[in-house]
Amino acid sequence: MKPLEWAENKVRILDQSKLPWEEVYLELDNYQQVAWAIKEMQVRGAPTIGVTAAYGIALGAQGIEADTKDEFLDQLHHIFEVFSSTRPTAVNLFKAITRMEEVAWGEDIPQIKAALIAEANKIHIEEEQATKCISEYGAELIKDDYTILTHCNAGALATAGHGTALGITKTANEQKKRVHVFVTETRPLLQGARLTTWELMKEEIPLTLITDTMAGFFLHEGEIDCVIVGADRIAANGDVANKIGTYTIAVLAMENAVPFYVAAPTSTIDLELLSGYEIPIEGRSPEEVTYIQGVRLAPEGVEVANPAFDITPHRYVTAIITEKGIIKEPYKTNLKKITK
Ligand code: MRU
């Protein structure tokens, strides 16, 4: 399964909004379609968003018809802006855009176009490699017979690689450790129920699907050995933005003395933001809450809030598992050491 690839001047994606019912691959041949796929969450998950945007920019650049370099760069700048406004929380998106901006120079237009494709491929390869290292480091924390609770989807779909939180469970499973995963459904868009279950079942890793509200019950029952989640942005002090509901699970994990691990590549760390308070939280449409898969749940006209992410303060985070190793408090010092 390749959730995302560059295919001869097209971006080929697995449409995650259709899973698990249909495995549909889309070949996107203009950058507007790629930006739309990110916004509408046909592709999602912080590292995948970054890689998709990089490919989308490379694709957009190939289609620019300009007589002068200045005209070309003007149009390219517009493409950067389109991608910057797709989703605000995952910093991987903005880091990928910055990297693409940095390589957008050269003698002539064909050279810049080639450099943009090369950089997008490089970002993809780096993310793939990072997920493999994260999985190796993280698997060291997993003992035989462990039950792991995860929230949302931090697998191959979300990372354009092996997975972060799910990558760790996959690697532990490959090491013949017996693992069992508790998967929260992750309302409103059900990334846990639709995507994490789908990925784990493909790998034949045993799992139990629960609703989000059941996490506290199973943590209190002593059924969970550790929690592992991904991240969309990690501030300089170790505060973590991740899928809405993560904070609740982190507090409940600490209350029940269960380790709470965050698995994320260094491309998710944002040292420019001092704390989680500064991380922009995406608000999404009320219909994601009032409907499930086209079925209305709530009365017409009801007031709705729909923040897509929350902030888990660093004091709840036992460790952050990165491709550079396992990072613990003091996060401020230790995250700085591993981030370029
Ligand atoms: O809204 P989504 O589905 O893009 O949110 C995804 C998450 O919150 C993931 O946990 C996060 O991006 C980490 S993926 C390795």
C-alpha cells in the first residue's frame, strides 16, 4: 500500500476519506486538486500533509508557463500561498513549504522546476527514514504482552512512511513481541475506527476498538501498559498539539500512572513557538459533528464547536520518541539539541 507517491508529473494518493469502505487511488494532475485533497482530508496526518504539499508545489511549478524568471517566481509564490492556507496546525506543512521556497532559485526556469521535484522527493525519503528510526527506538519501550492505547491514526497513511505511533507497534510485532492495541474511534472524523483499525488488521496485529469516552475506563482498569500517539506540532517546551481528545487521554494516563508517549519526527518540532498556547488550532466545519457519514445526529440549527486538535502540556508527556532518539524532560533543552 503506497498512500502517496510522485508519478510522472502527477501526485498519486490513496483517498483516505473513502477508507475502509473503498481503496481508491486518485491521480491528481494539478496543484489545486492537491491542495483540495489536503484541505478536505483525502490525505491527512502531519508528515503526509508536508510531503503532499511538497509534491503539490513541484506539480504546480511544472505547469507554470512564464516568459521570464520573475513571472515564474510570482506564480510560484501564489502556489506557496495556496498550500499555506490549507491546514494550520501541522508544522510539517510549513516546514515543507519553506524548504521548497529555499530551493526555488537557479539559472533558469527548467533548473528550478527540476530542483523542486528533487526537493519534494528528498522530503519524502527523509520522512520515510525518520519513521523507521522512530519505530526502532520506540519498540525498545515495548515489552512482550503489552497493551498499547493509541488515538487517531499515526500509521503509514499519516506519515508517508512506516508510521510513528503505529510504526512502533508494527516493529514490536515484527520483533515477535505480543502486542495488543486499543484504538479509540476518534470522533468526529473517525480516523481511529476507519484508518487505524484498517492498518492494524492488514498487519494482523490484534486490536480492540473503543469509543473515545471509554479510554478512562480501560486506563483505570489497568488494561493499558502505555499510550502512544502522534503529533501535529510540538512547541519548544514539549507541549504537544495532536488530534482532539489527546489531552483527555494524557491526563487520564497520568492519573492512572500509565506512561504517555508521543512519537513524532523532528519535522514536527517547532522551536519558534515557546509553548502550546502559541500553536494555531484548526476549527473545522460544524457538519463534521452534526453528521456521521451523511447521517444527521443533532437537530438543525444547533450550535457546534469543532476544534480539530488540542494541546497536551509537556508535564503529561513521559517521553517524545523521535528519529534522533527518545527525548525526556527537560524538553526545552533536549528538543533544542536534536533539532536543526
Ligand atoms: O486531522 P488529522 O487526521 O490530519 O490529524 C492527524 C493527527 O492528529 C495525527 O495524530 C498526527 O498528525 C500525527 S500523524 C503521525
